[in-house]
Amino acid sequence: MVGSANLNVMIKTARKVGRALIKDFGEIENLQVSAKGPGDFVSRADRQAEKTIREDLMAARPSYGFWGEEDGLIAGEDPTRRWIVDPLDGTTNFLHGLPHWAISIALEHKGQIIAGVVFDPAKDELFWAEKGEGAWMNDRRMRVSGRTKMIESIFATGLPFGGRGDLPETLQDLARIMPTCAGVRRFGAASLDLAYVAAGRYEGFWERRLHAWDMAAGMLIVKEAGGYAEPLREGGDIMADGEIICGNDLIFPAFRKVICNR
């Protein structure tokens, strides 16, 4: 595996945290769980994972900033660089014993994501990319799918859980997209949805009300695999708005027209 020093630090950290989370995943019944909001839970494992990631990344690059799901934004001496981290994307899956969750680590430089890692420890799949260097799963180069017909395509999205108010928009999206395609999937981990678009497993993905740490690494991986990623609203900002639509280069215009009407 060839990559920059920063990327190697990211991969080493993701694998270390993955090993610890797998141990906790095997003992779900013993996890201490506290409510973080309606339908959204955070475990002891989640908190410990972010602590380990923060400590390891900051030890390797002490001047960089850090933005994590649990600890929020920590400014660094170098204002141009920061880590963007989701220590456990798919927490609800994790807490229910569903083996579909991931660790997401991105590096931002001057407002641009320049490196991204999404690691699925349960399946031992490591998705990674650096800007301008392509996208990879473990040691294999990735490319978005080559499908050109909507009716042969599978898409992924998120579905609102209890306490969220975007159900009407989502139902409208589904009413438009489902008659045109081969299926829609909801697996519950946005970082892996993005990685799966990059790997050609899905033709596209869209979702609202995400956070930067859900998307940062996966968005770069999609682009480096030859896919497109845009805001849902024309003129919007993916990271600031928390809304994204992405897909393979061939199907994206038709997909975007169905979801975004543009």
C-alpha cells in the first residue's frame, strides 16, 4: 500500500480503533449506552474510539486541528489543516448487532479534503483515497460502476428516524426515484454508502441532514473513483448544508434530475 505519511497515519489509526471496536461489538450486551437524542444513541465504545483517534492523530500531527462527532471542533496551531472524524458511523447498527458500521477519517487542507479513509472492521474492507491519486479498497483500485440505465441501477439513501422532521421530503424523493430504478437501499451508515458508490456497488446515493464527518472522507473517495458529488440544492455547500447527491459519471445527470429536478 503506497500513500503519503499522513494517509499511513490515518490508516494505522483506523485499523487500531477497528480492532478495539470489534471486541466491543462482540459484547454488545455489556456496552454502556446513553441517550444522545431521539433515535440517536452513543455508546462507551463510540466515545473511546474518538478519544483514541484524537490522541493518535494529534500525537502524529500536533499542529493540526481536529473536528470530531463527540468532541466537536478543536483548533490547531496550523489553521489550514484539520482532521474530520466520525469514530463510529452506524452507531445504531452497532448497538443492534448489525455488522455494518465504519470509522471515517478525513484530512482537510485549506477547505479541501485531501485524504480520506473509511474502514469497515466487520468485513475488513478499507476504502481510501488521496486527492489526485485515485481510490482504493484494501489493495485494489476502485472505479464507480459503468451502468448507464436508471432501471438497472441501485441507489442508497437515509430514512428519517424518530424525532426528525424531513420525512415528507424523503417520501417525495422515494416516490420519484423508485419507479425509475432497480431498487433503493437504506443500510444506516452514510460513509459506507459513499464508499459503496465508489466501489461500484451502488450507482448513486443521496441524503439530507448529514454532518461533515459523515461525508468528508467518503465524498473524496467517490470523486477519486471517477464519480460525481454535488449539493442537493443548486449553489449549496455539501459540508455546510449537510446534503449530498453523488453517483457514477454515466448515470449522475439522470439521477440528479429525478432527485433534484435539475
